[in-house]
Amino acid sequence: MTFRRTRCPHCKGKLEQGQRIHPSCIDGYAEAEAAKAERKKAKELRAQQRVERAQDRKRREELKRIPDLVREAQAAFNRWIRKRDEKEPCISCGAPPPDLSGLHAGRDAGHYRSTGAASHLRFHEDNCHAQCVKCNQWGAGRAVEYRIGLLAKVGAVRVESLESNNIPHRWTREELIAIRALYVSKLKTLKEKQ
Ligand SMILES: [Zn+2]
Ligand SMILES: [Zn+2]
């Protein structure tokens, strides 16, 4: 089978009989082919780097200890709490949110029962609410005022259920990774709704 090329591979123009490329197109064609090869190589390199970065991430993830994962899951959970409550007043002093008053710089996600004393409730959505930074750092997060705010927000049944919940829990890697992912995704959903 003989293949007869009728079009120039570079300019796509018609070829004379017996020609495989226009003589004037030879250099341009070689350059274009080299550039194409270069682009292909660069693309392969980027793909390889992507794979390596993913492997790196996986290795770093595997090296993380439980306290690291607790910290990351807590950070994701707290970010979501601050977003969920961004239009709510401070749970303990009732100060309006920062964007409404402009007086309170930042806000914390403040736990009613502290993460130190009640680690099993560190990711409980009823147990954590937006609080001014000042209130959060005030003694035990202004527990008495917090309780009043909490009663008004979630009601007595849920407050008492928090208060009577004393079953300790040892968080596993899998749980912590899942919680982190859950609150990253919940935050994204909240932001998209706006
Ligand atoms: Zn040509
Ligand atoms: Zn406050």
C-alpha cells in the first residue's frame, strides 16, 4: 500500500506530485514539531508532579498523630461554627456580630463545655457557638452567661442533654479525618448558599 500525501503537513497547502512537504515549510514544520514535543514533555512533567504531590499529601496525612488530627478537625469545625453563627450575637454577652457593630474585631467558636473537660463534646454542634474573643477568654468562657444564651438559643432539653452527657469518647484517626472533611464540606455549602 502506498501512501501519497497530497497536503503539506505544515501549511496544509496542496503539494506537487512527489513532494512530501513544501521545501519552504521544512524549517517551520521542524520548529512546530519541536515545540509540540516540548509542550508534551511539560505536560507529562506537570502530571508527574501532581502524582508526587498527592503521594506527599498521603504520606504527610499518614504521619499525622491523633493530636494533629484533633487540631485540624477542630479548626474545620470551629470555622463552620463561626460561619453558621456569623449573624448571631455573642452567645454569652449578646454583643452583635462584627459586621453589624464593627466594634468586635474577631469572634471565636466558644465551647459551652470545654474541649479540655469534655472532649467527647468538642464536635457537638449544640456545644459550640460564636462568642466574642473577649468573652471566650474570660474565665471559663463566661459559663453562667453562656448557659443563659444557650437556653434561649437551643432550649432547656438540649442544654440538659449536653450537661448530662458524660460518656467519654476516644476519637479515632478515621473519625477525625471524617469530621474534618465533613465540616470543610459543610462550610463550603454554607458559603455557596450566600
Ligand atoms: Zn507547506
Ligand atoms: Zn461576648
